[in-house]
Amino acid sequence: MSATDTPSERAKVLWFARLEYRFHAWRERRARRRGQTPTVAPFPGYAGPDWVRVLGRVMIAPPVKTSESGEYAPVRGWRSFVAVPIGYAQVTVSIGGVDHEVVADRGGVIDTRLPAKLEPGWQTFTMSVEGGEPVETRTFVVGSDVRFGIVSDVDDTVMVTALPRPLLAAWNSFVVNEHARQPVPGMAVLMERVVRENPGAPLIYLSTGAWNIAPTLIRFLSRHVFPPGALLLTDWGPTHDRWFRSGKAHKLSNLRRLAVEFPHVRWLLIGDDGQHDDEIYTTFTDEHPSRVVAVAIRRLTPAEAVLAGGRTAVNDHAAAAVPWVSDDDGAGLLERLEGVGVVGSGGAIEA
């Protein structure tokens, strides 16, 4: 929806959003009658010296089988979308021995900031719902002396998905086994190299993908040896004034939030030319030029570009104060970043 939408159009969207909530409420009642109970699916977040951004989702999910080794068995995408979200659930978050009561949103998503003092690096805390067993989750605490961070897109940047084409997106999201998903060549090495050269740097995986796929994405990143990082995904479906959430707005709002929360950090922004990453990063760089170290754009292969419905136009950044590099894969981007001094400069990036 836009500012020019009529009141009647906005009312239709609001009505549909209410209908969606009623449908999930009906599914919740059926699940509870079968004896199923809610649980919290925690997602890795990030934190500052005296606060934590807590991320998770309350839902009733079908059980997932495990293999003999204890690892989750291969999971097809549709299973992630049949979970029943529990809207407005009350969740107890325990951080450093202090309990906080928070409320999930209409889609069961928890995204809140709580006070806490934790040491820099990966730290753990727990979340529970309705007196159930606490579930442990992790957050990456950014130290006050950290001056460098990484924000990376996911679809067609670290994982080959060709997401912009709707039918293929549905096939990848709902049908394809997670073990069949392929990483973009060289991207894990690039990420690991940048993180290793900048100890304490936060890594944020920022995607327009739905929170439903978070467990699958976490397993994918671990299996293909990507460095662990916080996940910032979104929720599908209508809002109070839109039929669907804006992926561009989601990415831009989170980038702007990171700039406010970590004014001392300069970011390496990594994306691809199959969606709107160049446009989004251009906007953010124009707004916060001193907060960006460099931008790295992965070029889709011709076959991927066809499946993705083409490439988006990439602006001319030859005169930009911030280095912009592009190449076909992680190895090429790593070489380009070395060329502009962002990687292999002998230590952490100076502000």
C-alpha cells in the first residue's frame, strides 16, 4: 500500500489481516485440543554492552525426526510453514538471572530490546512460554571498542535460490530439501576471512526471507561452514496497511537501526544484483557515508539471472567515497576487497 491508497483499500487490507489472525487462532485451538503445546523457536540475535535484541517465534510445530547421530533429519521447506504461530503469547526471557516478561506480536514473532549487561562475544540466555521448559538461545554482544561489522544478504548472496521469480521461490521455500540447497561458491571463505581478521566484529545475516525458514537457514549456514551470526528475517502476510510486507523497507529499517545502535561501527555490506541490494545499500551509504567501509555486490551468473527474472540495474559508483566492488563469486569478491584494502590490511578496520 502507498500514501495514495484510499481508506476503503486500507480497510480491505486491515480486514484481511484480521482474517489471517482468526485463521491462526482457529488452528491454535485445534492443536491445543490434540494436546500440543507452544514452544519458543529462538533465533540468534545481537547485543550492546547494556542491552540485548531478543529474537524468536512462539509456535506449535510438528515434531522433526532426528537421525541416529542426533542431527535433524532432512527437512523439506513446507514443514517450516505448517507450524501454528501463537499470536500475543507471553514469553519469559531470562538474561543474567533476571526475568523479563515480553509479548509476541500477532504472528508469534518476538523482536524486543531488553536491558542486560553481558560480556562481549557469544553469550546465552533462555526463553520459555506458558511455564514450559526453557529454551536456550544465543546473542552476539558487540564490545564498545569494536569498530567493524558485516551485514550480508542471504538469497543469491550466500545461498543460491533465484528468489525473485515467484514460482521458483515457492519451489525453493516449500518443496526443496534443505540438503539440496547450494552455497554460493567462495562466500563461506570470504565471510570467515573477514571475521577472522576483525576479532569481535558482529556478523548480521539480513534477508527478506520469512522467519519460518530460520531453523533451515541456521542448519544450512552451519553445514556449509559459514561463520555464525545474528539473523534478521521478516514475517510474511498482511499488515495493518499493506497486503505484503516490503522487503526493501525491512532491510533499510534494520540498516538504519544498526547505525543508531552502533554509531561507532563501520559496516561492510554484502549483497547481489538479483534483487534491490544495490539500491538499498546506495540509499544507506548516502545517508550514513561514514558508517560504511565498503560495499560488495555479487553478480549473478547468466543462468541465475534468467531464473531470477534478470538483474537489477547497478548504479555507477566510480566517484563514490565508499569503495564498491563486484564479482561473480566469493573468491572474486575477496580479491576485490583485498584490492581496496578492506581485507588483508593487517588487522581490524580503523574508524
